[in-house]
Amino acid sequence: MSTTARKAGKEALEARKLERRLLRLTGQAIGDYRMIEPGDKVMVCLSGGKDSYSLLDVLLLLRERAPIEFEIVAVNLDQKQPGFPDHVLPEYLRARGVPFHIETQDTYSVVTRVIPAGKTMCSLCSRLRRGILYRVAAELGATKIALGHHRDDILGTFFLNLFYAGQLKGMPPKLVSDDGRNIVIRPLAYVAESDLARYAEVRAFPIIPCNLCGSQDNLKRQEVKRMLAEWERRFPGRVENTFSALARVTPSHLMDAAVFDFKGLVATGRANPNGDIAFDEQPCEESGNDATIGVIRFAEAD
């Protein structure tokens, strides 16, 4: 076998493994949060980026194998950005045989008129887009609105709220929409962005770059993204552990009195296995004994 053939075979194997991983993680997230149920009509929001293309592709594959029946309709919001190639998505979706709807609304002009030059556009843009998509979902009879946010988006939102809003809040995998009429789901919640980038290359999706909010380098989200990338490079496993922590919350060991009744705490005389040992010394010891030794020496100095 030639070197070229061996390389092609290896790439094909890696592509199959990647597809299986995405199917497994997406299926797991859907099951964990009961995102899709029999008879659902899932509106997949398709922007033309790698994440939403991957979401649509994976859901189509899962639908072929799922023990339940559900519909998929792709929806794109054409925001009338200058130079937007409005033929790309319709041609792609027709070729895939996917039912779709293109909603045309000139939110670009609104955002650029209202937001001063150099300022971030995300907040207003997302509010306008959200309202339009909620309306379209109702018009199409969709029971679920599927967004392409992935693991890194969810973790990034957590740190944005932590650093800049002073609250422990993230991006949930499933929620009720602002208008109270829609269920929003994020089936790619367990999938790493790097896997989606590779999958988009393998599947050769016709990517349409965003020239509105996504191109702004001064976004706080970009700062957080760079921080997470540096963590992943220097401390392998830290990002995954932090993400896992979002689903393993101990309210009694935080400080929100609205979530846990601190004022009503009483000593019952019964041992509580989840009491004061919920965070013991073991994680600190595993992360490095130097810190523990430093504490001991500090105490001895006193």
C-alpha cells in the first residue's frame, strides 16, 4: 500500500471516529435533558457557521437511527449583512432534501445605526434575532428550537457571568424562551468546539463567515476564549473538569440564601455524608503538594 493510500485510510478512520463521538455526545445530551420527544418538530437555527451546520448534520443522522420519530426544519435569518451570499444555504438545504425557511429581516441596519462604531453589537443583535426566531417558530408550528452552542460556548458564558456580572450563571442545555412559548435546546452541549471545527472540514460545509458580531476582536467573550485555550494548553483536563462542575452543584457550599436555607439550618445530631466534607483536602493535594506544604510552613511560622 502506498503512503498516500495509508494516509487516506487513516484520515477516513479518524473521520468515522469523530462522527461517532459527535453522535454519542449529542445523543447523550438529548437523553440527559430530554431535549427531543416523539412527534417534535425541531427548528434548527442555521447561520452558515460550522456549529449550526454540524448541529443539523448530526440531528439528521440521529433521526435515521432514533427509536422515535421527529421532524426537522432548518431556519436561517438573513439579517441583510452587506455581501451575504443568500444563495448558499438554500442550495445546500435543497441538495440535502431538508425542509427550510429563510426569514429576511434587516437587523443589520438597525444594529449598526443604534450601536456606536467600535462598540460590541452582541446584546442588541441577539435580542432582535431571538424575537424574530421565536415568532418564526410559532408560525412554523415548531415545538423545539435547536441552537448550535457547544461545550466551549456554555463554559465561556459561565466565566463571562462570573467575571463581569458577578453571578454564577451559564448557558443551560434546555430552557423556556423569554416569551414563555418555546423550548430552546442545545444538543451540542457536550461537544468541544475543536471537534466541530474538524467535523466541518471533513464534511466540507459551505461556511458563511459572520461579519457583524463574530468579527469583533474586542469582545469579552474572545478574551475568555483565549483564556480557556491557554488553560487547555498548559493544564490539560482543567477545561473538562470545570465544565463537569456545572452539572455537579452543591448549593449548601455556596452563598445564595435564595437557593439554600442557611437561616433555617439547625444541628440535627445526625451525620450528614454530604455535609462539611463536600470539599475536602484531596483535590488540593492532587493539584500539587507545594500549596499544602506552604500552608503548613505558614502555620508553623505563627
